[in-house]
Amino acid sequence: MGTAPQHHSTSDDPTPHLRIVGIGAGPANLSLAALLHGDAAQPHRFFDRKADFTWHDDQLITGATLQVSIFKDLVSLSDPTNRFSFLSYLHEHGRTYHFLNAKFAEVPRTEFRNYLAWAARSNENIAFGESVERVDFDGVFHVTTDRRRVTADNLAVGVGTVPWVPDFVRPHRGPTQFHVSEHLSRSKALGGKRVAVVGGGQSGAEAFLDLLSRPESERPQRVVWISRRRNYFPIDDSTFTNDFFMPDYSDYFFRLPEAKRSELISAHLLASDGISESTLRAIYQELYRLQFIERDEHRFGLLPNRTVTAADRAGGGAWELTLHHNDEPDQTQCLAVDAVVWATGFRPAPKPFLEPLLDRMATEHGEFRVDEDFAAEWDGPPDRSIFVQNAVRGQRGLPDVNLSLNAWRARRIADRLRGRPAADPAMSFIEWSAKHARETQWTL
Ligand SMILES: Cc1cc2nc3c(=O)[nH]c(=O)nc-3n(C[C@H](O)[C@H](O)[C@H](O)COP(=O)(O)OP(=O)(O)OC[C@H]3O[C@@H](n4cnc5c(N)ncnc54)[C@H](O)[C@@H]3O)c2cc1C
């Protein structure tokens, strides 16, 4: 790499030619922007279409906590002296001692969101309220936003995910059937209603707990929690499982054949997509309180191991959900409810701005195929890269979509831009591969 910046920008735009343009400024690209900050050899600009930084704000339910260590902030695991660390945020706001004395077992998600917003706001290379609409290439990338055109040698695509609901729900989405990403705004109207929460992950658990523990005037008449999983399973946050979220496992995983990778994603799903132990306990205690102390056992229903296959209109503005039992295939249940909260997950966001380049980019099962530095394989020059963040779970495994390897992945990209060899990954205690095995070397 190391191509000197050229000057290709359009005459109506004062932005000089850039080394890299970031599309999206969620945690993934914010991390890269933080690592590049102050490096005059890497002029860059990141655009986000949101007017201002938010982080799943409509799911910031009181009591929601971060599911990873606070060290998994934007930079600490790859550049601990970087000014955009969580510690730096605490220091700048005069709350380091208070944070320590608070002894949070899990950090409030709102505090992490506020940290991210501070990092976004205090980085002058990030522009909010600017949507990237199109990217063309003629030796450099021409990035068209809704405000200007800029040119760059490289792109970092970090547009994250979008809410997903089953096809049969799409025509009905609105005030009484909504995705959990709209929970706080939409659920205000659910007092006195019969509500179903569909989805057995962390978001579904938080929505269920929130609805059940509201004051009487705002509490639904009944809340039923439906999950396809056999039970309400916890996240596996134990020591060796967490080694799956280390750089050397990510590299090992990347080199496995595609069929093996997809098998491992299914096998280890709960390492990433299970429910926090603290949330499960809070729910269980709430159920105890309702059933045995308030004697209000009709307030809730628990229906795991069921798949919702239809949501049809019933009389009086209600909905009828059809549920199939997974172990008893001849059993179908119908459930009448007034509202449904779909906590059915997120999928990679569409990237329509890449349309002009799509036929030049390699794909694998709907993902852009990437090299080991997260650069998409394409037929362009090798020193012009399209890096993709949080969009290759099939190739990089479960950590690709969460915060665990955010700082490390961004460092890989930054090292590639700087023409440096990738920083050595921290090695797990575990020898994942039999190739280049440490044991074998010792015994030779
Ligand atoms: C409620 C919730 C809680 C989570 N909590 C945790 C947790 O505790 N621990 C963990 O490890 N992970 C967690 N995750 C998972 C993951 O960390 C987050 O989803 C994270 O936000 C992903 O970051 P991102 O930058 O890839 O995407 P996003 O945060 O989705 O950011 C993408 C950005 O791209 C912008 N964008 C999209 N298209 C364009 C365009 N054309 N032009 C300009 N900008 C564009 C969007 O406006 C958006 O700001 C959580 C996810 C959710 C939904």
C-alpha cells in the first residue's frame, strides 16, 4: 500500500482527496476513525446519515446493561493510549472515581452509548446528517453523499444492521406489531393490552421484563413470551468460551472451510446470542413476585419451543398468532393478542450505494468475500480496498457482529492502510489449530 494521496476531488467541493472514506459511524467505523485520528498520512472522513449519534436508543430500557467487558470499547484492546478510550471519557467528564466506586457488575448500556456519542462528537473527521448514496470507481473511489462528492483511495463500509421480522409480519408493521428496535416509543401504548413478545434472545428478554415490571397504570393485562429456542437460554460468558472472541480464534475460524464455519456458528450461537444471567434472574424474580406475592399469575405466559407461523387479523383490532410446537409437530396453538413485539433480530444492512461496483466484487452466501484484513475481494487494483465491517459473520464468526473484536478489526484495517504488518494477535491459551502447533514445535 502506501500510495501518496492524489487530488481528484470535484471542483465544487473543498474536501481534499482522502486516503479512506468511512460509510456509517456506528461502533465499528467509530473505532477505525478513532485509530486513524491525528494521522496526517491517512486523511479520512466518515459519514453517517443520522442527524446525530444514537446507539439502539429505542432499546435503552432502564436497567439494560452491556453484554461485554468495558475494555471492549472503541480502542483499548488495540491502542490503549488512544484518546477515545472509555477511561479517557470518564476522565474528561470527571467521573473516574465514581465509576470505580459504583462497582458495576455490568456497565449500564446508556453510559456506554453516552461514551460512544462523546467519541463521535469529539472526532472532527466524522460528519453526521450525511448519507452516502453512491460509489463509483475510476482508479479512485468517487463517493457521492446527499451533500457533496469526495474521492478516496479506500472505503470502510460500516453500515451495521437493520431490524428483521418474518415476511408475514411485514404488511402489518405499525403501532400494534412492531420490531423491538422501536420498543420504547411504541410500547407506551400497551397498558391494559394483551401482548406477545416473540424472540428468546437478549432483546426479547429485556422487552418482556420491561412490560411486566411497569407500574400498574402502564402494565399490559398479560404478556406472553414466545421463543423458538427450547428454553430461555443464558449467554455463555465463561472463560474458555470467551476465547472464541479473541483475534487468533477469529483467524483460525477464517481459514476453515465454509461448511465447518457455518456448523460452528450454529453450535456456538449462545456464546453470543444468549440472555444475560442477570436479566434472566430479574425475570424469574419478577415472575415469583407476580405469582406468589401479588397473586397475579394470569399476568404472564411462557411459551418457549414454539415457532410463530402466522399473525392474522382477528376481530376488534386484535391479532391471532399461530404457534407450532417444535417437539410436538401435530400441536398448533392460536393466541389472541392486541399487540406483538417482534424481537426477531437484525440482518446486515443493505448497501445500495455499492450498486455500481457489485459485479466486480466476489460474494459467498450473500456476504462480500473478504481477505484477512477485511478487504472485499474485487477486480480493482490491489491498493484500492473496500473494507467491510460487521458484515461477514459467515467468514469471521460470531464476534463479527458484536463489540468484542471491534478494536482489533479496525486495527487490522488501519495497519493495512499504513502499510504495516498486522499487529500480532494475542494468542489464546488454547491451540485451536493442529497446523503450526506450539506443542509439535516443542517436541521436534
Ligand atoms: C440493543 C442492542 C444492544 C447491543 N448490545 C451489545 C453489547 O452489549 N455487546 C456487544 O458486543 N454487542 C452488542 N450489540 C451488537 C453490536 O455491538 C451493535 O449492533 C453495534 O451497533 C454494531 O455496530 P456497527 O457500527 O456495525 O453498526 P451500527 O451501530 O448499526 O451503525 C451503522 C451506522 O451506519 C449508518 N448508515 C447506514 N447506511 C448509511 C449510508 N448509506 N450513509 C451513511 N451512513 C449510513 C447508520 O445510520 C448507522 O449509524 C447490540 C445490539 C443491539 C441491537
